[in-house]
Amino acid sequence: MQYSKSLKLNHIFRRLYRTQGHANHLLVMYARPNRMGVNRIGVTVSKKLGKAVVRNRVRRRLREVYRLSESRFLPGWDIVVVARSRAVNASFQDLRRAYLALAKKSGLLRGEEP
């Protein structure tokens, strides 16, 4: 992730969970502007989705979706993506479509309004 950092602090995750989120059948996305000029990305996968191997696989796939389309995102946002149970069995292309649809709905993509 060239223009982004990982989001690791619990209080920032909690602050984002209180914002207006956007959801579809695979993911939930919370976004809030920061004043840093870089994006901070966090991925949350619940223990309800499976054991550690399953959760880590979903987490890796979601990070890869962001990495491949990082240049399309506007800088200066804190973003948290929460995986839903259907994300475990979804194909990579389905995850990518769902991720970008939520980013568009949130107004995070370059040249596109929410």
C-alpha cells in the first residue's frame, strides 16, 4: 500500500463505527476524513465467520482488493471495512465489486460523487 497506512488503534475504530456506514450483502464500510493526506485502512473480520485461517484469508483478500485499486481512492480518509458472513465464500471478483461499490457510495473514489 503505497499511499496508505494500516489502521491499528482501537479508539479510531470505535470512532469510525459511530459514523454513517454503507453496506451491501458482503461488506460494511465506514469512512471519515482525516487531516493526514494519506488513507488509513482497517479490516475487521468477526470470530463468527470462522477460525483464524478463514478470517485471515478474508482479511488478506480485502487488503489485496484495496491495494489493486488504491490509485482510484481519494487521499485523506480513515476507512474501516467489516466483512459479513457471505464474504467467506465470495469470489475475489465479487469482493472487488462490492468493495468498489461501497467506496463509490461513500464518495471515496476520484472523480465520482456519492
